[in-house]
Amino acid sequence: MTAAGAIRPRIGVLAVQGAVGEHEAALADVGARTTRVRVPDDLDGLDGLVIPGGESTTFGVVAGQSGLLNAVRTRVDEGMPVLGTCAGMIMLAGGIADGGPQPLIGGMDIVVRRNAFGRQVHSFEADVAIPVVGDPPMRGIFIRAPWIEEAGPSVEILAVHGGHPVAARDATRIVAAFHPELTDDRRLHRLFVDGVRTKGAVTQPREDSVVGAQ
Ligand code: GLN
């Protein structure tokens, strides 16, 4: 990371689909510079990356065809910090429960269940306590949201809703099943950008990481 990056890190927002502008606004509010990432070269010089929501299957196909998926995977595997929301969380998962094969970025030791909250609660809002960002709870907007079905020891669960983990982090990644960019609560973006700013990584997970649903 450059010295300038340490103060105002440059964060890419994958601009294949989803709430790109809203993520850019949130990142700007917490002091980051932003770049839209559409092709592999756009990843050059970035200090971190946001993967918005959308449809993970569409994302996998479109980004796969352009070579972007492989390029992102390489950077993420090298340790570039990433924030993934909703479909972005799915893209970062190591696997999908009961899902057919679909292209993923992978790398995070979680298994997610797509559209997990069921048809009757297709989209909903709920207060989600996220102790790591403090009180009050964040207003979570869930849109055909996944949950985390399994998590390995490198993963710290940050939030649980309805008995299922809906936000988590490891050393370089933060994921949320909901859409923090659709509210004006910047605490999750701040957690991410502060992690990028101070150490070029998101955090160090606790030793006693919570594993799986609780
Ligand atoms: N249901 C979508 C998927 O499976 C995710 C929805 C979202 O990103 N809001 O990819």
C-alpha cells in the first residue's frame, strides 16, 4: 500500500451489477477513494475491493467471460482486503450448500446457503446486532439473502439473525448477507476501510472464533 493509500485508500467496487453507486458513496463517506472495476486492469493499484450484491450466478458468468473473475481471485488469494455484500458474500464463499455448481471467487472458509430465508421472507429488514461495530444494532436490508451455513476456524462470526450467521470476517475479508450500502449507517464500511488503512488487512480474527450457526 502507498503512503497516500494509508490515509485515503483506493477501494475498487466491482461494477458488474448491483448497488455500485451506493457502495461508492459509503466508501467516500469513510474517507476512501473509489474506482469502478470492470476489467482486470482496473484492479491495478487498488488497496481493497468491494463486491456488491446482485445475482451471484450472473456475476460469475459475466465476470468469468471477461477474465475478471480469475483476476479478482488472484488478487484476493494474494491477500487484497475485500468486503462482500449479499451476492458478494456468496462469491467469496468456499462453497454453496445444496447448490449446483457455479463459478465463485472462493477463498473464505464458509459455506453459504443462497436465498436462505425462504420465499415468504423474500426481502425484509431487521435490526442486526454487530458487537464489533458497537451499539445500536445496524438496520439490515435483506434481499433474497443468503446465510452462512458453516464456518471454519479462520472465520469470526460478526452477526447472527434468526439463529444463522449473517456477517463474518477473516484476516482479509468482511462479508454480510444484507446490504449496508442501502442505509446511511457507515459502520461496516468504516470497519473495512479502517482495516485497509491501518494494516492493509481487515482484522485479526479472535482466537476463539465462533464456528457455525449458534
Ligand atoms: N439471491 C442472490 C444470489 O443468490 C443474492 C441476492 C442479493 O445479492 N441481494 O446471488
